[in-house]
Amino acid sequence: MIKNIIFDLGGVIIDVVFERSTAAFEALNPALKDIIWRDTFQSDLFWDYEKGFISDAEFRARVIKTFQLPLLSDHDFDTAWNALLGDIPPARIKVLQQLATQYRVFLLSNTNAIHIRGVEQILQARTGIAQLPPLFERCYYSYDMGKRKPDPTIYQQVLEENGLNPAETLFLDDNLDNVHAAQGLGIATIHVPANTDEILTLPQRLPHFTT
């Protein structure tokens, strides 16, 4: 039976629409249309930032230089970068709190420092909770770990550091590649359709989950 639950963040707990950030940057330089997705969100620059290999300041500077953006303040850059962050419905947070009374609950997210600050601002505004860590036994962020999903070692680190049995662990993510990687380690999984309230049904479904 499931004793541990590992949640993804974007698309599962907070809604995410990448096109909002691409549109925000395209508004600063219309010549970027149709290339910023490929060259930012699917590039070594993005992966390196998500793995913590470059700092916030270096990431901002490289994006501004690469896409010939106007010289932006950190605030204006972060506003455009965080435009992809959507809502955190309070009902999802209530479910996390409910589950934490019966299961060991963790967060494992491919993310970066600017986005986490943005997420916590939304969390505060929507629920009054200032930070993510109080909702979980432990939060794991790719930029702190030097690796990102679907690298199998990122799941292994979470399992090993917390003494989790894969056969007693459930992982939820909106990315199928990430789900399949967890399955390869014997972890039970749920593929969550992005930006839905799928997790609201977990308290009723969990007693029936086995690997």
C-alpha cells in the first residue's frame, strides 16, 4: 500500500502556461516570435539554469543578450519570466494538507529560483501560506540538486535520502517522460493532465493504489 507521495509542482499544484512567458518576451522584441520557445525553454541555457549551473543574474543577462531584449531591470525580467505561472487553487492546497496527515508527502520539481519565488508569491496571495516547505516533509528542486527529471538519479536521491520504498511510493507528474522514468524504478505513478484538479480525488483513490 502507498505510504509516500511525491508531487510535481508545475501543472499539478500550480497551473503553468509557457506561452504567456514567450508572449511577454516577444512583446519586448517582436522578432522573437516562434523562436523563443525553442531557444529558451528547450535549450541548454534553460536546462543549465534549471540544474543550478548558472545564477539568476547570469541567466537574465544571457537571455537579454541572446534575444536582443532591451536592458531590463531584474523586476521587469522576472515579471516576464514568471508570466507563465497561473493559479494555485486553494482546494489543491487543502488536499496536500489532508494527505500530509496520513502519508509522507514530498515535492520534486524541475524549476528555478525565479519561478519558485513567483510561485510562493501566488501561494501567499491565494492561501495565506508564505512558502512551500511547510506543506511537505521535504521539497526537492532541480536547481538545488544539479539534475532534473527524467534523470533516474533524481528519483533515487529522494528515495534514498528519506528511506522510501519504491513499492510504497506514488509519484504524480504532468510530463509522461517523468512518469515513465519513475515507473522504471518501481514507483507507482499517476499521469496528471496539466492544469487540472486531478489531485483532488487522491484521498478517495489512494487506499486502492498498489504497484
